[in-house]
Amino acid sequence: MESVDENSGNTLNFMSQVKQIIKEGNISQLKNFCSDKENEEQVIIFTMSDFNVICSSLDLVSCFMDYLKDHEANDQDMENFGDLFSHISYISNEKELILGFLEQFDPMVEFDIINCLFPGLEIVCAKIMERDKANQTYHLNMVFSSFVYYAESLNLPKYDNYDPMEEYPERAEELKLAKFMKKCTEVGRSMLEIIQQQFQQKEIHKNHIKAVNCEFFNLCIGLLERLSRLNLEELTCTESAEKLIGKKSKDQNSVSQGPHAEPRLVLKTASDVCSLLHSLHCPWTMHCNMTWKNLISSDRKLSQEEFDRLELARGCYLYLIFDKGHGIDLFPQMDHPLFSFKQCIPGILSLLKQQDSVMLHKGLALCRYASNRLDPLTIHNRYLTNALKETNWHKPVSSLFQSAIHISTHCPSKTLRQRSGQFIVRFLDKFVWTDRYNILYSLITNAQHPGMVGYLIGYFKDKLSEILQQQMPIGSSYFLERSHHIIKISVALKEGSETDLLSEYNRLMSSLNMLRFLFIRDKNNKTQIWNIQASIEEQFLEPLRTGINLSRMHFRDELKKQSHPRKEEVSNETEFSICGTNLSTFPLMERKQALESAIHSFDMLENISIRVQEIIDQHRSTIEELM
């Protein structure tokens, strides 16, 4: 008992000396003091006979961390504390010390401070994997949960007006998150190597390895979900890029780089995560939808939140593999393109339903890779729907098109809007003619954006141009026979002559161009365009011309008022709007330009509508002559 009391007294005296040195701020002396052989035994955890525990090593961790939290330590001090944590980890009880380390992974603790813990944490984790095989799964879950929890607490960088065609220096938040995740993968890999060696030496059972792999897989999912929210585009070595990354950034959240910057740290981290995942499972199996669900949980149904997180991580993984090429050489190159596309759809949809442009870019890039490998007329809608029944996406094709349309009409990035629009028409071409018509009809009917409707009508006209060739494409009769239904909804004017022509301008121009093309090209009435010619004149062309005349007159009057304003008119301004925007909010010169542009648009609509009417009249005259 006296021996215990003596040890207790020595420990208290040791801690008092440590606190005094820390109070003086002499961290170099502290490092030498704790490393002294005579003091090492005071660092080691020991247990008294009445089970009261004196944990001087845990006290040291808390004491060191308190100092780091309260003081702005320099780089040398940070390095010294890292060495101290390593030294403590070598000589202390790992089961007790790991709790002291992990409780520091608090969102309120800065990453630079957390970073000091990793050298010691890696040592402690390795010791636990070697000495406590029976409880490896428990310890892995505890460590990895702390990693993911802290990663999710770190601020994400804000990519304002993100455009994948632009160069972006690495943000401070991005670097911090990348460094943390890289440390996590290093600790994970060191533990995995020990476990795999134990399995090879038959020290642990196969079922144990399966449970262990599940914990590593959950870690990878957490890291990939974070990576999905980061810009993973490489900086190019072009002259413009050198100017951009070499100059001091105006963005205070970015880190300036030299003209010959190394590959971005976040890309190295992404590669490490993929490599860790491939150490667990054969890469080609990671391509499949059900593999991921079975690896995370084969005996229970995932919640919607868990499913969304899983699919987002998987989408990021497939993007890293197929678009960025991380480990692409490990994948089979002879897989069927349609099978590959089917496996990519859930991940694509998970990325495309996000609001963040960085994530939308990943989804569109994966779309481009997966769909470009497909030949035209190779997809059956029913096949994809049935093949993806096991996922939560019950209408994958419809969901994919709706997501692409939403991006094309609402995304702030012009590049992403253009890429999404290009994907829509290219993806439509991959379907057989029957599905192509049904999907197109649904899209035109349900699309709310006039510009998108006009874009789809233009595609419809192009497909009819293919079909009306001398040799009609095989299987296109279904499309042709039902084309008059799309023609009818394309020329519908729900509000008649009172339609807002400027808001509907793109749709109306596409519809008029389609009519002009069909009335000239389809002399044999294959599309049944001549059967509905009378209704087109009565319900579309006539009210359209009336609306054009009324709108043009109205805008010309307003243009005169703006060009020669009177005092009484200025004081009694009436609301005049263009496409829903009040004209009074424009500067005077811009008001005139907007009005003149609108009048020009009315003239364009009138010119084409007159041309369409002339074609109809000529056809009517020809028939009357023949009769």
C-alpha cells in the first residue's frame, strides 16, 4: 500500500512539474522532460488495488490539448506536441489512451490541433489491432465513427458561381478537409495491413474479416460523401492557369499556389480513399449496385438517409473511377456498356438531385461517360426500369430526364446548363424509336420552361427530318404515326391572342420552324400535318398574328413614351413589364433597348408565321387548280 501511495505521490509531483513547464510555455523543455527515462514510468497508466485508476497519460493528453486550445502554438510547438503524443502512445496502455485521443475529436477543436494527435493515434490503433484481436470491430467502429463525425463538422468550401471550365485555387476549407481525410486513410491503412497479415497467418477467422471490412467500408462511405461536395478538377498547366494560380487570390478563402503547383491535395486524398476501398474488395465488384448495399448492411433495410448517403458516396466513387481515372486500370474493360450504364444510374441520380453545382458537375460527367459508350437505339425503357427495381428509384429514366431538365433551366452555371441540355438529346437518341417518342411526348407535355419546350420541339423536328428520308429508319413507324399528337401540343396557345409572346418566344419560334419544315417537306402527309392544317390556322396562326399586332402596338407606344417622356407621365408611371420584370427598374437606355429588342422579336415571329401561311395558301391553291 505504501508503494502505491509512493507511486501516487510521484505521479502527482510529475504532473505538477508538467503543468509548471507548460505554464512557462517552454514546449521544447516539456518534450525532453517527458522523454526522460526516469519520468517515463509516471506516464504509464497503473491501477491501484482498490480499482481507483490514476491515468497520468490521459491527464497529459488533456493537459496538452488544453494548452493548444488556449494558445496559438507555432509550427515547432505543434511538432513537439506531435512527438509527445507519439511518445506517450508507445509506453502507455492503448485501451485507455485511445479514449483520451478520440474524445478530443470535437467539432469545437481546430483541425491544426487535432492534427497533432494523429502520430500518437496511429501508434495506439496499431497496438490495439495487434493485442486485442477479439474486439477489433468494436475499436474500429469507435475510431472511424469519430473520424466521420469530425469530418462532417468541418466547414465545406463555397464555390460561388462554380463553373467546371474555370480554374479554382484550393480553398482553405478544402485543404483542411483533404488533410484530415488523408490522415484518416493513413491510420485506416496501417490498421488494415495488420489485420490482413493476421488473417494470412490464420490468427483470425474469415467471419471476423467480414465484420472488419464492414467498418472500413463505412469509413470509405463517409469520406466519399465528403469528397462528393469538393471540387475535384485538376489545375491545368496552361499559361492562363499559371497566371491564375500564381497571383494572389482575391478570395480570402483560397490558398495561393505557384505556377508549377503539384496535383491538388484533395485529388491525392481521393486516390487514397479509392485505394483503401480497393484493398478491401475487388474493384470490379464495386461497380455493382447491390454490392454496396450488401457491404453496408445485408440483414436490415436502410433508412432513406442512409440510402441517400450511400448512393451519394457511390456516385462520387464512380465519378473518381470513370471520369478522373483513379484505379480505372483495375476495372474490366470488356463489360457491356448497357450493364455499365445501368449500374451508374443510381449514383448519377443521387448527384443530380443535389443543389450544389460541384455535385451536379460530377453527375453530368458520369452521365457523359456512361451514356457515350452506348450506341443509338440500344436502350429499352422497360429494361432499365425492371433492372433497377431493387433500388429506391422506381422511375429511373423519368427521374434522370427531369433532373437534367431542372439543371438546364435553373442551374446558375451556363456550362452546366449547356451540358445538361446536350445530354438530354443525346440520351434520347439511345432509346429505341417507340420509347423515344413516349419519353419526348411526356417531356414536352410536362416541361414548364418555354425555352426547354422549344429545345425539345427542335429535337422533334430533327427526328422527323430523319424519318421523312426516302428510306425510313427501321422501327420509326411508331414515332411517325403518332407525331401529330406532339405537333398539336407544340402549337397550343392556351391564352390565345393574349399569350405573353416574349415569355413564350423560344417555344413559338421552334413551333413555327417545325410547321414551316413539315408543310414544305411532308407533301405526302405522313405526319398527318395536313389533316390538322385547318385547326392550326384557326387556333394557332390567326390568334398568334393578332397577339403579335397588339403586342407590337403596345410596345411601340411605350417606346415613344420612354423616348419623349412628359413630366406628368413621369410622375404617373404605370407598370409596364417585360417577361415579368417591371420596366421602371431598368436604366433609361436599357429600357429603350429592351423595348426595341421586344419589337424585333415580334417582327421575327410575324415573318415566320407569314411564311407558314404562304406555304399553306400555296398548297390550297394547288389543290383547287387540280380540282
